[in-house]
Amino acid sequence: MAGRRSGGWRNVVSSIYIYEEQRWPHIDFGEVADYVAERLPFVRVVSRGPLLESAVDADGSPDRMAACLAGAKVKDFNRPLSREQRPLEGELAYERRRLADRGNNVYGLLYDAYAFFDICRSIIAGEESRSGQLHVVFTNQLIGSWDCADRRYHARTVLCGSPAIVSISGLIEAPAKAPGYYLARRGAEAFGLDQESRMELADSFADDCLGLGDPRLTEVAKGYAMQAIFYRLTGEAFCADAGCRLYNAHWQRELLEAQLGGDHEYCREHEALLQRLAKDG
């Protein structure tokens, strides 16, 4: 596959590795990999298990990975992460327990996106980190980046690069929900509703936003994998067309419309690029 800068491909990609997140068993990662292989027929697409857990299994102990994750955790949303922060023993114990319990999801914790990126990059074997290889890591970790303008962290859906990180929790939490949702949630909190009642409240807004266990997540995951891939191929991950799967959605409804709505998946320009790639190989 030849990379071209002018109106087309910037980088060569021969293999794409897609890492599943087993804490989200209702997402069909095999279907995501098949979709990528269908749209990019001349690229070798490989499905793999969870990246972090594979490193733990290779080490024979969760200690090193637990220390890395604890060091990447954002403790104060209003201060940038210090790479010199020393995790407390309780934080290390928590990460060890979570790594051991592979059915346990994470809620409410934010990890610095670039620190998490460094963790993932350190795991990938040297022979698979060459320029022709792209790794797309799906994770349940909620990741965020520091915004110098308003001096706080913001949750992210995807961090493009090599490897690329797609946060499934971020797909649910990062794009803003409809204003009515937040008003209803504040009312529920004021009345002291239990967790089950709050989940029912979230379900009542299902048409406007993704939720836990949402059957639409598999389809959404396909679009965000393609955002990471397009960034590697062209240097641009996002599209200005709100009807294109590469649209950078800031609201949940925008996300759903870009990934699930309309009669076409991509705008004319990006569909033409995909067709050209399928033809040229």
C-alpha cells in the first residue's frame, strides 16, 4: 500500500492489530475486525485479546502493571499529572485486584491519556512496532487529556497514534449528553435515588446517548477504529461532515448520528479515498 501526501495516503500500513476489551463482552470485537478488513482488503487485520492483561500474564505478576496504572491515574482534575507522583499502597492494591478480576469494570476513575499511551506502547513487541504496523487498543479505562486553555482534564474517546487508544468508557462519558439528562440526574441525586433508579433514569435517555451494555456499541466501535486508522494513513482522524463516521462528535446525539444515522457511512471524500485504496492496494 503506497502512502501519498496529496489528497490521499501519508503513511504505509501493512498490518492492523485490534485488541479487545474482555470487560465489555457484549461488544463483538470480531465483527469490528471483520469490518476493518472489509473496508481495507489489502491490509492484514489481526484480532487479539486484551493488551494489558497479556503483559500481566507474560510477567507472571500484576505488580509492574499495577504500578504503571496507579502512576497514570489522575487524582486532581484541575492539575496536570506529575510523572513523579508516588502511588499509595492502597492504590497499588486496588489496581492489582482489578487486573486479577477481569470481569470487573472501572467507573469514576480517569487516567492520563498520554501516560496510558506510554504504558501500551511499552508492551508492544519491538518487531511489531515498525512503521507498517498499527495497533488499535480498546480499553475500559476512562482516559483524559489536560487542556491548557481552561486548565482542567477532559475525557477522551480516542487517542490517535501508534498505538491508538479507544476508550469504551469514553464513548459513553466523554461526549456531552442532552441538557435534560443532567437536570434529571441532579434531581435524582437530590432525592437520594439508589443506583438502580439512576440506571433506569439513564435508560430513559437511550435514544439520545449510549449506555452501559448498549447493543449499539459494536457499531460505534467500528467507526472509532476507522478514525484511528485514517489518522495513521492520512494524518487526519476527523471529518467536518457530521454525517461521516470520522466526525469528531462532542455530543452524544452527534456521535449516534455520525455512526448510526444516514444513508451513507462516510462523506464523499473519505468514501472515495477508501475506494481508491481498495482499488490500488
